[in-house]
Amino acid sequence: MGNQGSEPTMNALSSELTDAPAASAPLADAICVIVNPGSGRRAGQLSLEEMEERITALPRRTEIRHATDGADIGRLARTALEEGYGTIVAAGGDGTICAVAAEIAGKDVKMGVIPMGTFNFFARGLGIPEEVDPAVALLDSGTPRGVTVGEVNGEIFLNNASLGAYPAILDQREGIYKRWGRSRIAAYWSVLTALASFKRPLRMQITVDGTRYRRRSALAFVAMSAYQLEEYELDGAEAVRDGQFALFMAPDVGRFGLIIQAMRLAGRQMRPGRDVELITGRDILIETNHSKRLLARDGEKERMNDPFHFIARPDALHVLAPPQTEDTVHA
């Protein structure tokens, strides 16, 4: 009787194992989406709930995780990587995307992007739509594309990194966003208010591919997004596509002069020589003779030790994007 009674038990156990939740299955084909609920969203976009409905409707296993703050984004990306997810997605602005990229750069994992920020330069440069539905669809149908990232003192950036006036602008922008909300108009206003109160230019010794320069400037802006440069009709995009950085420095023209230059930039009227100096190269070292300075990376600011060493890491990311065309090259 004992043997007869054990058969249903064994059959039931076998059935339970067969019908076990997919959570026990390998995650190499699964998607983990890291959402920054605080990212700016434009009028007409879907709500977070609607976006998440689109994600869970994908024909692959998906997991959605919300970041509680900026520091939480990197932790969630590390956890997803350790758990073995084959695709890790950043849903947020350029700062959120950079935080996820910093954790998975150089790893054998695909990266997805759902742009939810104010400017979305990284996504736009790859041809990833800013609309939610087609961006979500790319998580399943997109083509992995090798993307070069920048690195400064071991920290990753995707679009740009800068010293001087721009980190000060970000300080001002935070207060304006809290009061008026996130928008491109608010971002431009923060530029004007920050430059009106900017005090001291940087004194820098710069080494680019072995050549040394001494400069006094309110801004050192290291760009590696060809799309962003072309968006503002600035030179240097071809150098970026060739794997180089484009280093821009503003002349020492005082506060009023900086405001004029900012207005020219917004109006796509910057002229090389008059408004900005451009130096291109693959290896850049900037020394300012300060122990630490405020540095901005993709719209987020932090204090970093001087000197600042910039290098490129080719094909460090494999981003799901539409098929590459001449208009969607991101170096």
C-alpha cells in the first residue's frame, strides 16, 4: 500500500517541478527595466503605468524595478547584472542612462534605453524614438550596436563631461526644476542665471595626445556625442566619430560675454575662434592645481580629484537600437 500511495505523491511532485515559475529559469533572454520615476517627462507622453503595461506585454520575460534616488540606479543595475539578466534597460534621462551604463560597460550584456529625460541626446543620437511605444518595441526587436563611451578618472560618461561654468549651471538648474518643473525652457533659464553670477575662470594646463596647452577659461567641455554637436551646429562631430574627444573652451570674456555666448549657442550661431576654441584628441589630461573640483557628467555633478584624465573605451556598450544609418551614428 505504501508504494501505491507514493505514486500520486511522486506524480504531483513531478507536475510541480514541470510547472515551476519561470523565475527559476535562466535569465539570459530576460529583460530587467530600471525606471527612474523622477525623470522629466514631456506633455503628451504616456504615464509610468501605461509605459509599464507596454513593457510587460513584450513577448519575453520582463522585470521592472523602480529607483528611489540617483544612487539606487547603479545598485539596481549591479543587481540585475549579478542575477544574469541578458538585457538591462535604463528608463530615464541621460543621467539615468549613464548610471546604468557605468555598471554594465564592458560586460557581456545588452543595454536598452527608454528615453524619459529633457534632452535625451544619447537616445536621439542612436535613432531611438522618444515616444514610448516604439522605444519599448526596440527592447525586443532592436539590433545591438557597439557604442564607445568616455571615461574620466575611471567614471563613465556618454555625451559630455565638463569643468567650470556648466557644473555651476547644474547647481542652479536643480533649484529651478524644483520650483518650475523640468522643461527645456527651465534648463535654458538656468544657464542664464548661473552665468550671471559666475565668478572665477579656470586656469588649466591641458595635455592632448602629448601636446601641452595653457588656458584660462570659464569652461572646459569634453564632448563625445556627434549628435549633440550637430544639434547645436558645432564643429568636432567627425572627430568624435573617429573615436576622438572634442574639447571646447570658452574665451575669458567675463559674465556678460558668457551670457552672449550662451545665447549664440542656443541660436546655433557659435563661431570657432570667436566664441569657442576646439581641440580634438584621443587622450586628454586637464590639470587645475586644485585638490578637487566640481565636474559634470551627462547632466549629473560630483566632486572629483584633480587632475582629470579622459580616455575612450570603444564598443564598451551594446545598445539595442534601430539599424544604423548615416544619420544615427554615435561614436
